[in-house]
Amino acid sequence: MAKSLSNASTYAKTDSVSALDRTILYLTVSLTGASVMVLELLGTRLIGPFYGVSLYVWSSLISVTMIALALGYWLGGMIADRVPRLRLSYLIASAAVSTLLIPISIRPVLLLTDPMGLRAGAFLSALLLFTVPLTLLAMTGPYVIKLAARQLANVGALSGSVYAVSTLGSVIGTIALGFYLLPITGARAVLYGLSALLGLLASILALYERRGSGGNIATLCVAVIVFACFGSVALAYEHHRSQPWGKNLSLLYESESVYGWVRVIDDHAQKVRFMMSDASTISAADLDNVRLGLLSYQWVTQRLPVFRPGARSALLIGLGGGHIAAGLESQGVKTDAIEIDPSVAYAASRYFHYRPSGDLIIGDARYQIRRLNKTYDFIIHDCFTGGSEPAHLMSVETLRALKAHLNSGGILAINFVGFTEGERRRPAQLVYRTLGEVFGHRRVYVSEPNSEFNDFIFFASDAPIAVHPEAASAKTLDLLAEREFFGMTEGETIVTDDFNPLESLQVSKAEMYRKVLLQRIGLEVLLR
């Protein structure tokens, strides 16, 4: 039974594939199928902190994966026919090495692609980082079919079995990564572990291919030495990898959660502590008093009691550092909060001194809203990431679900970043029009009166939204009056779950946000 997996003609001499052959080959395609999905999903965790986790990053990664799979299937079939001496173990070993090089290559690749902008930069980054390992992994499918096919009549069934097992491996890899590996370890650790797993698989295949021909121990020793050397280089790189924190920046907290790369950073030069999730600043506070939020839109939102002095309850969707909740609490408004990311909730509590005055609910907003059995005087919708708001949370269906949890005369407040002038104002106007589909009354404020790129704060209610002068100081009333925005116009289009153009319309906003972010914190902070 001294056959070589690298020689397909050897298989054609017998009528059936042995159980050992089948086990080895199916193990190979299942692990490579799992590896393909792991690499594709990890791409958002590696590119997202730099370019933002948006539709464009996902589209880039899916496109690159499809390109690599198509190329791999073609090359694998061609080489299996024309170069039978190329062993399967060589392909897997090459995939292991190229996977190991991804964490080392991230920084120079992102710096190279940065001048190309959001869309082209994200696509080229994915292409440079993932094409080689994904192509090599895709080549194994045709290779395995060629090696295992002994009778032409069985090729159809065999091909179906191989791709079914590969797809099952992809499912297992996806679940293992999303449910277990990323929350426990992190993207870099998963990449190194995946490389080691592929290296082990290559070693097993090398031994199996050479069985009966001698040199088993020598083959194993060479494989161990090669991967030990690459592993040592990777570990040395990780140990000595420079961090972006200079003398003015210090990293207080870092967590790679299921939802993003969450960090808390102190900027000693500007005396600011800020929290980041991937490429978004989701909270900023005075370093000398971290309970004092510095994001100007929060000041407007915290003035909600001026419009309804008797309010006593609020729901905050999107916790950030908890400053909006703290501001409302200081005015006697008990505030529940929904936050999707437990790492953000922990950071708010540990580093921004957030203490819930109501319930803190960890989970996705759309799901948790359906489970709520309370109504509120205020609902504050403050979800923002990577330069854009989650589009599904802006649909008319979401707004109606929120309205069902408002008391009579209650106010919904939405924070939305956008432009105040020209065609680029269209996304904000789309949100304004959608609010008008659900609520009878609206008012709009901006955080910076003289800035084209701004935070819009939309107020919506079924009752008139009126300022109560007795509920605020003259200075507060003047500041609110300065920030009221009257430039919105009605349109015919509304955002629905079925038709939601918001994300495609937010490209210029995402690019501007990233430009402003880089000006404030620097490029280095976004590099892993």
C-alpha cells in the first residue's frame, strides 16, 4: 500500500479508494475549507480598524475571496493534470507560510494603500493580503479530486463529496471563529494558530505521501524545523512590534470583541481620553474629569429636558462612554441603555466611571427593542461606527418600533453625522424624511453651527417640540438657538428594510470622517 498522493496514475491502477486515503483527503478539504472562511472573516478585523467596517470593506473581502477561489480552482485543476509531481503537501505548506506572513504584512500594505482612498484602498489591501493563501487553499479541491478519482464513472459523486465536505468545513470554521476563537484570543493569534494548523496538516500529508519510501523521520524533522523557524520569526515580530503610542499617547485598555477592536487611549498633549471601536471615536472625555464628555453633539442631546421638563425616563441606544446617560441622570432622568458590545460597556464603566441609573442591556438594538416592555419619555439613538451609522437602524420599521416605546409626547433623538450643504446633505435629508413618515413633529440641531461637516441631532415626536424657557438658563437657550438648523427639505424617498440606500450614500461622509479622525489622532493609531 506504498502509494504516493502526488501521483494520480498510481490511483488509477486499483478500483477503490482505501479508507485511509479517503480520510486523509477529506480531512484536507475540510480543514482548507474552514481556513478559507476564517481568512475571509478575519479580513474585516484586520482592515476594518483602518478603513472602517463598512459595506465597502465587506464587498472588497468577498470579491477578493471569489477571485482567489476562481483562480485556485483553475490553477489546481491545471497543475493536477500537467504537473503530477507537485505534491499536495507543498500546497498546504505554502498556504501555511503565506498565512503566517499576513500579520507581518498588514502595516506596510495599509500604508501603501492609504493614499488610494476608502474603496480602492480597502480592495487593494484585501487583494494583497489574502489572494495568495486563499488561492493556494482553493487549489486543494481539484487536486484532491484528481488524486482520489480512479474510475471515470465515479468522478461526479466524488466531486460532490469533496465540495460537500469542504463546505461543511467552511461552516465549522465560521462558527468556531465567530462564536469561540475571536472572543477568546484575537485576530493575530487566530492567524498564527491557523498557520500552525496548516503546517501540521502539511507535515501529516508529507509523511503520508512518502510512506514506504523511507525518509519519514527526515521529512518530519525538516517540516518541524522549517515551521519552527517561521514561527520564531513571527513571535519575534510580535514581541518587538512597535506600538503607535508615543510619549503623548498611552493605551489603557484593548479588547478584540466579536463586534470590533475596542481601545481606550489617553492623549496627554490634548488632555483627552477617548474610546475607539475600530476606526471610530465613540467617546471622548476630559482627562482630568473623565465623567465630562467632550463630544459637542452630546451637549445638545443632554438638553432634552429643556423640551420636556417633567421627563423622568430615557432609553439610550449606543452607550459609548456613558456621558449622555450621566448628563440625563444629573437632571433626574433615569436612563436605561442598550449596548451591543460588552467590551464597550466594560470600558465605559472602568475608564469613564459610567454607573447605570437604569438597566444596562447588552445586545443588538433591533432584537432588544422587540423584547422591551417599558415606555420612555426620551429615546436617544446614538449608534455610529466607521464613519457611518448602521443603516438598518435608520429604517422606518425601526423608527416605528422605537415609537411604540415612547410615552405620549415623548421625544426620539437621533445623532447622525453628515453635511449641511449641497448634494452631500442628501443622507441627512433622507433620515429627516423617514422620521416624518413616523412622527408628526421634527426639529433639527447641529453640534457646530458654522461647520459643513457636522453632527445632526434630529428630534421627533407626535407632540409639538417646544423649548421651555423656565427649564434652562439664558445661555443655554442662546446656545440651542444658535444650533438649530432650518435647511432640511422634504423628499419622496424613505428608508425601509427593503430599500435602504443610506450606506451607499454615506461614502463621502465616511471618507471625510476618516480624514478628520486622522488629523486628530494620527495614522499610526489605526495600524495594528
